[in-house]
Amino acid sequence: MRAQERRQAILDILRRSGGPVSASALAEQFSVSRQIIVGDIALLRASGAAVSATPRGYVILPAATGL
């Protein structure tokens, strides 16, 4: 899976999740390091995605679920 595809899949997972999703859980799902996921989230945020970090993981902000 290419990086752009992984980032889109991360957004899809966050949209469908009922709560926060940890970087470790995402890393395990995509067979990459936690740091790769952290970088992906940073790039998603830089491109305008409304991803927020909580103590329990990442979430899409409620107003942004229609992205």
C-alpha cells in the first residue's frame, strides 16, 4: 500500500470509528511503525483534515465528518 492510500484509509477508519483510535492500533493494522502513523496524521492535518489527538487516540472532529 502506498503512503497516500494509507493516509486515505486512516481517514476512513477514523470516520467509521465510534471513538478514538490509537496510533499503535493503526500502526499494527497497516504493518508500519507508530512513528509512520504520527507522520501520516501530521500530513493529513497539514492538508486540512480535521484530525484531533486525544489522550486515547485520534478522532475526526464532529463538524468534519462529511469530509
